[in-house]
Amino acid sequence: MALMLGLSALIGFGYSSVSEWKKGKDAALSLQAVYSAQRAYMADNPTADISVITSAQLTAYLPQGWSALPTFTGLQAEALTLNFTTMPPSLLSGSTPYDPSPRTNDGLWDVGE
């Protein structure tokens, strides 16, 4: 019985870790798509100021099949804000940057390197 409980706990912990990693990786992939759209927009509009770009202007440069900027939720299901007026884009929880991963350039919850 103790062995079964121990294995159940181990599987639960492993699933939780994989689920958190997947959420971070999905967020990073969406941020990379927005970053690619930013670069494409700036290539077409080299004198534009990224800090005043609108979501409508950027949406036209998203990958095929995307009709709107992505939305994000954090690990605790909190709503996150996409800051697309800086390059690279980032996620904000309130007014503070959101990145619960160990590093800020690891490709989880950020654009990465």
C-alpha cells in the first residue's frame, strides 16, 4: 500500500512539473511569434517607433492562421498582459515582468536567446 501511495505521489509531482514546463514553453512560442511579427513590421516600417505600435498593426504580421495577438495565463491561472510595445515582447503581471522560470533568457515565459 505504501509503495502505491509513493508511486502516486511521484507521478503527481512529475505531471505537475511537466504541466508547468508546457505552459512556459507555450507562452515562449507565442512570444516568439509576436517578436517575429514585430521584426517584420519594423522591416516594412523602418522609421516607426515600436513603443507606439497598436495591436491592429501588429496582428497583420502574425503567422498564418493567427487572427489576434495571443492571450496568456500564469502558473496560478492569473491573467497576464502582453507588452508588445518593447522589443522583445514580454509578459507582465500587473506592472511587473512575469517570468517564474529560473533564468530570464531560457525560452520559458520569455523569447529566450
